[in-house]
Amino acid sequence: MLFTDEYSTIEDTAQGQFRDRGSRFIGIAIPVLTEQRVKEQLELLRKQYFDATHHCYAYVLGADKSGWRVNDDGEPSGTAGRPIYGQILSADLTNILIVVIRYYGGTKLGVPGLINAYKTAAREAISSAKISHRIVKEVYRLDYEYTHMNEVMKIIKEEGAEVFSSDFGMKCVIEFAVRRMESPRVCTRFERLSGLTINYLKTI
């Protein structure tokens, strides 16, 4: 599958609920960018819902959705984390953590009942969230002499690059961002200028 530099995520925390035979399932969808953020949010929710029976979750990270994990938190294997993860994939989302908190109601739901409950609570959380579409960008730094100023600014303008910072002191320094799929072309244009250096800084 070809990598795309577009992805969808949620803007803010959202919540949904589902009930079945006395058990209550609270689905909470949270935007996250790192595993550290996932751990922090899980710790907060475990403290907030300390009296709950289970805190099951799934998360997906990265524009390519390569970072992910599921956790059943004591429920039968495959009945909680996987159904939650499935809803994230169905909605084509990333950089998202969904935790489904269960309060046991005294009646066992069985494997099909659990899968349906966790899936539905996750879907309800997603349906109440505001979805946003993002573009992956790469940030670069240019170092060059004043003699290249007009050429550099011409390329930046033509390519629609987003300038983050500039310093025109003894030497000229510009940090800019450009869409990932366009970065090879943009970098090639700058590399053709002698006496100019371009360095990759980060991906945002």
C-alpha cells in the first residue's frame, strides 16, 4: 500500500455509552500523538473511574497507522480491545485512543455480547467526536548567503511553503514546512542552488 500524507483524527475528547443487561459501558475517545500521552490518559481514567470493573482500550498512532495496541484488561481474550480497534480502523482514524470502561451489572454477557458491547461503545464515542483531516508536513532548515535571497523566496512562494522562522543576520536562515509528498521536488529545487544547505528537521 502506498503511503499517503493525509489522515483523519479527532479534534477533542468525545464520549459514548452503551448498556446491556445491567452492565454499563462508557466509551471515551481521546486524541493522542505519542505512547507517553496514551499512558498518561490511561492513568487519569483509571483514577477517575477507579470503581469500574474493566478499563479496556485500543489506540492507533502515526499517519501510516503503524503504531497500535489493544488491551482486554481481564475480559476474555479478543472480546474488548480488538472490537475497539476494529471501530478505529472502520472509521479510518489515527492518533486516537479509545478506552471503554465497564461497570459490571451482575449478568454475564458471553463472548458475542461482550464483543458487541465494546464495539458499540467505541462506535458511539467516535460518532460523537469531531473529525478533522490533516496533512503530514516535513520541516526543513535553509542556510544560505544573501545573494540567493531572491531565488530562495521565489521557490518558497511558488511551492506554497509555510515559513516558520527566518533570521537574516550574518547569514540567512529559514525554517519552513512543506507537504511530505511534495518535499522531494522542493528539496531538489533548493539543492540545485550552490552555496545553500538544506537540512531535514522533523515531521509534523
